[in-house]
Amino acid sequence: MITTKPSRVLSLALTALLPLTGHASSHMDAPLITLDPAANTTDVYAFVSTHNSVKYLTVALAVYPHEEPGVGPNRYNFDDNVLYRIRVATGASLPTAAIPKPKAVPTATYEFSFKTTYKNKNTIAQSYLGVINTVDDASQNLTQKYSVKKIGSDNKATMLFVNAVVPPNNQGLTTPLYNQGNSGENAAREGVAMAAGLDTYTAASVYTNLAGYQVFAGQRDDGFYADVQSIFDLDFSFAGANKPFDSQAGFNVHTIVLNIPVTELGGDQKIAGVWAETCRQTTTVLKDSAADTRAGTFVQVGRQGNPLFCEALLPGLVKDAYNRSPVAEDVMRFKQYATAPELATILGAQPDRRVNRTDIAGIFIPDIIKVDLSTAPARLAGGSNVGAAPSDAGFHRLGIFGGDTLTSTVQAGFGGGTVPGGWPNGRRFGDDVVDIAVIALLSDLRTSPPMIFGSPATDIDRVTGNDIGYNKVFPYAATPLNGRNHQHD
């Protein structure tokens, strides 16, 4: 059993989040979205950070699952025809399990639009014409630029960034500066603790505007880690000669990271709800010898808040419907799958932990990540590999189950407002979300103190860390893996 204090902390800390609302990552979750990888969300992150004494809500959206590093001549990129959205709701606009607020407008919506150009289209070298020494130099044939627009609850639009540049993917010899020793033959650089240690491409692609926002968009290592293969092989012993097995090891994704000054959200004495959407226009006309045309309004084709919800809790019958439906409909359409999660039965949870799971519904319904903005900055994960920056003191991959907590000034919490240090209070790079979710399902968080499965050393799937260390400075996500030197489990 976990020690008494974290158990009691968990009970009230999670319960404190419930009234405000309250196994695998969503990489290949719903049938239709798997056919549209550039619009397929893999993970959403949200946590409190600081930079130069400014407090931020850091949000991130990753798309395009299972990018094989260095693939060519075809390449992975953001899609010019996809509108990427990150939504933030606070106060009266924050939907909850008890009060769905179907007509509420998010406090802020951040829209990311991309445009791709080529310096030379008459070549098979679509992405790289030579060694890239600086972002968007003559050797970076394919260049993506993007704009970031903020839309307030009053529907007023403000352009935050224009013509920000996406750095190149990590091919290898043509992108040496991503890699250890600035050599394309070496593995990608481990995460760093200081901005001065970032690789040249990443550092050049971080933009800051006069309002204090920071943004980055580009290829990153897939920061999710878990033995997804065993889960869908129905092997919950996670046993075998090739274990531990990190199914996402060796793959990249495309990631948008945005630092939002909390002053832009009306201050930090509140809870923020964060989720992401990907959208396409309603009409596409395919032509024989001319460019295709697209028209109509943008409609949602994918969305995500918490990890695991669509893939691990929703049955195949409703997965596509989830991706197309608004958050406001979650209580009506999907709450039943959280209150009686099939996965709890598959995992062999005690019978009384398979039904009436108001605790689980409080986390996942509606499917938004809830972040307490009043706390100190979240503790950040680093890495365990040689050369990686170490994790912050007190960081634990299991969050509150490992005793990693923060103190709130807007929630009662327990013992002075104690709340989880990671997911489900926000989500950090490095949170072991599969283990956290399974522990929660096998536990009973409805009791006081809750009955907790396992201990702070619990290791559900035997995968206890990412294949490369995370950055502890913006953009936080780890360096994209080198196409010439990487390894899959």
C-alpha cells in the first residue's frame, strides 16, 4: 500500500478536481482518423511553468503518430490543409461533469495554420539540398511557415505570430546539429536544463512576441512511453524475453508547443481546462491536372484532452463519433464508458471497482485536461541516459501515486491545498500515464482515504522512462530522433 499521507492527499486532491469537471496513448485510436495521420492527435500536454519570472500555462499538441526518422523522399510534416486548434477554458467557460455548459465559449482558442514552400521543385531532393547549417537556409528545400491566431471568448481575433518557421526534420547527415557532437552519424542530443544547451535548429525556431507568448512547432521525439503492444495483445502480465518493450521508442511526431502567460487568462487563481482539435474544410475537389481545391468552413475531424480516453475507455462503436463531437456532449454521450470502464474488468479489478466509477468519470468527463494555475511550476522530467539533464528533485513519473504533489491556493485539497504534481492535474512530459491510469482503475478513489493499488514503486508495464531525455526548458519536448542513428524496441 502507498503510505498514508499520499493516499489521503490523493483522495481529496482528485476529489477537489472532480466538482470542477473532477490502455495506450491516443496514437491509432479511431478508425477514420488513422487514415489521416497529419490530423491524428497523439498527445496533449498542459502544465504550469515559469521563464524569466513570468508564469505560463504551457500547452502542447503532438500529431502524426509513428514517424519513422529519416524517411525519404516522402516526408512527415504539418498539413497546410489542417487547422490545428488548442482550446483553453477557465471560469464560466469551463465545462464540468456536473455542468456541461454546451453554449459556453472557451476563454481562448489558439489556431495554427501552416504553409509549405520549396526553393526548388525540380528535384528529387524534396527536403534537403545539402547540409543545413541554419534554419531555412539554401539547403532546406522544404520550408514550412505558420501563423498563430488567438480568438477570445468575444470572438475577437488577435494575430500572435506570423511567418514563424518550422525547423527541418532530423534526417541525419544533412541535419547534423540535432545530434550529439554535431555529427549526423550520432544519436540525437539528450534533453538539456538550460536554453543555451538547445541544438541550433530548435533554439532558432523558438519565437517570443511582445505579449510574452512563446511558440515552437516542429518534429520532436514521441514523448509517450508504454508497452502498447502487450496491452492490445491482451498480455497484462507484460512478460516475455523482449520486455520491457516501449512501443513508441524510436519514433518521432510533429509537435506544437505554446507558452501562454497566465495574465492573458486573467491571472493564476483559477483552474484551466485544455483540449485540442484538428479541423478540415467541408469540401475537397480532386482535379486531374490542376491543384485540388478546398472550400467551406473548417469542421472538427479529431480531438483530444486526457491521454487514453478514446483508445482505452471508448468502444469501437463510438470512437469516430468522439473525434467529431464537441466537448460539451461528453457528459451525455460518453460518461457511461468512464463510470463503467470495460478496461477495469479486463484488468481484473474487484467487482465493486467496475461500476459507478464517479472518480474515473471525474477525471475523463468532459475530456479536458484540468490544470490548477495557482500552484508553483510543475516539476519537470529530464532523462536517465548519459548526457541527459536529470529530472527535477521531487519529480515522479507516477505523480501523486509516487508522492509528487503541488500546493493550490484555489482548491481545498488536503493538508493546505495539496493537488497532484502531474496528470490528472495537467500533464507533463514524462508522466507515466498508462501506469497512472491502471493504478487508478485498480484502486478505489471514491473512499476516504482511498484504497490504493500498489505503491510508489508500482511498475505496471515495466516501461519506466522515455527513450531520450526531455528538455527542461521550452519547448520541453525531446530532440527528434536521428534518421541515421536510432533504435526501436
